[in-house]
Amino acid sequence: MKPAISGHVPKDTVGELGELALIERLCPRFPAGGDILVGAGDDCAVVRPDPGSSEDWVLKSDPVISGRHFFPGADPFQIGHKAVGRVLSDLAAMGAVPRWALLNLVLSKDIPIATIDAVYDGMLTLANRYGLAFVGGDTSQGSELALHVFACGSVPRGTARLRSGAAVGDGVYVTGLLGGSLSGRHLTFEPRIREGCWLRDRVNAMIDISDGLASELWHLAKASAVEIEVTTDRIPVSAEALLAGQPLTAALYDGEDFELLFTVPGEKEEEFLPAWTERFPALPCTRIGLVRAASREGGVWMRDRERVELLSRGGFEHFRR
């Protein structure tokens, strides 16, 4: 085997390389510039359909696959709900209004028609709630049920919120309660579309929590070239995570919460939480940390009463155990 240019022996399989390294390997092969404002690497891509356009389009695709995103025997209505909810959550993280969607449906020939009807009921109920219109797609035979949803949203020109916008002095916030999603909430969560659109003009950076809070904090810190310090006892933990026995670990690493993680400019923090509470009284929003200037160590740090230590990235990653 020939060595790589750097002198390191390349990984032979996707399993050895891992999802994150695979993405970093493939993304540079995609086009950039021109009408592509944000390419691969954020929650969504952002394109400008015309140089004089007053809005930008936000593009995202996500799969929901049997055995990976839901267990056999899951409620078909909830499977459809999750398939749409995943892409809506990413649109929410950009502050986008949902517009159109395509569906690629993969299914075996022995699946009952009633099951597919229920899946579509779940999809369309959630899509209609947020104005996402399905306009087409494709159907293919396969060994297991899979739904691949491709969605387009829109934002006013130049206003999409990115992972890369966090600034030194920003407060770090999360919506909702975290951890324990596999007890059922991963199939019934409500995507934060209304909240994301409201936050769009009030925050510097935003990302949805799909792979775990720890992983998303690292994404924000890396994309924004900053450090983030989080206070342990401020992380909002769900009732399901409390029952799991290690609530902090669950909140940091379980994933599939589909809440929003974002940073608020320091000068806006005094008025932010009162405004949030007035607008969204039923949904908790918690300040969990602070954005700091990057040091040599970089990354994300956890503070408790006794010490400050580097936070393990963790979270879910495809092709890893």
C-alpha cells in the first residue's frame, strides 16, 4: 500500500475512518462560491437563487432507516413524524421558514399498505403544521423501510444562522430538556421552527442537537474558532435522563433531542430571557455557558464546583460503536 502524501497510512474502511473524518474527506470535493453561500459542513446548505434575490434558500436532506433511526414495531405514524421532524429541526437551526420537500421511499414488497398510509399521515400532519409542501420524490424496493426527505426552506437574504458565528463574550443557551430521548421522545419531538425563526435576528450562532449536546458544542467551538465553557449544574436534564441513573452523561451524549443550541451576544443577554419567556412560556430556555477566546488547548470545557476539565466530544457517530 502506498503511503498518503502526509506519510500516514490511509484508513482502509469507512468503519476505521468514522463518520466525521469521512465527511471532512468528502466535503472539499463539492463546489463552493458563486450562488453557493454555505456548502457542506453546517446544519444546511444555503444558496442564493438569483443575484438580486431578497431571500436565500436553505437545503437539507436526512434519512430515517429501520434499525438505525427507529426500532422494528415502532408506530408508523411516529416514523413519518420523525422523518419530517429531522429535516425541520435542521431548518430551524438556520432560522429558516419551511417551503418544499421531496421524499425517496424505500420499502419491501411485503409491507402492508396500511403501514405506509400511517407513515404518510405522520409525515403530512407535521409538514402541514409548518407549511412544508411535499412536491414529489421516488419509490424503490429495498430490504428495509427507509425514508429520505429532502427539504428546502427560505430566509431573508443574508440572515441564515450558522455554526460559525459565535463570538467571544456570547452566552451559550439551549432550549428544552436533554437526554433520555430513546425512551420515546426521539419519535415524537417537536421541531423548533417557530423558535428558530424568532431567534434568527437575536443570536450569533445556532445548531440543532441531534448527535448529543457535547458533540454539538464541539461543532460550534470548532466552526467559530472559539472555546466554550459550560457549567455542569446548569445543563437542563429531562425526566427520562434522571431515570437513567447518569443524567448528566445522558444529557451530554444521548443525542436525538432535536433542541436548539445557540449563542446570544453579551450586550443582548439582559433582555433576552425575559423576551423568550414572554414569547415561548411553555418551553424552557437555559443559559449553560460562555464563549471565550480560543487558547492553545481550544475546544469545550466543563466547569463544576471542584474543577474545569476538557469535555470529551462523544455523542453519536455513524460507523462507530
